[in-house]
Amino acid sequence: MNQHILPICRETLQKRQAIPLKLAELSYVNPEAALSLLRLWGEKKIPISPLYEEILNHFETK
């Protein structure tokens, strides 16, 4: 069986792994934003990198 493995950018993988923790942290300081971003992530309406940056922006603006 010949399976094709697509290369995944290590940075994107690290961001994806960090998103649950960052959303949990954000939920303590801005629950509404955390829930909104969680919904976007769960519904796959936003790519990983822009989502990660959006989460970080909420920490910078507080």
C-alpha cells in the first residue's frame, strides 16, 4: 500500500498544539472571545495560523 504523506509545516503543527491551551487561558480573561474563536476553530472556518494570531491578539489588547 503506497500512502502519500503530505509535509506539514512544523510551525503550523506547533500552533495547532498550542491552540487549546491558549483558548483556555483566554477564557479566563475574555470568555466571549474564547468561545467565539473556539466555535470558529471547531467549525473549521479559519485556518490554523490566522486563528492562532487572532488568539494572541486578544492577549496583547487587554
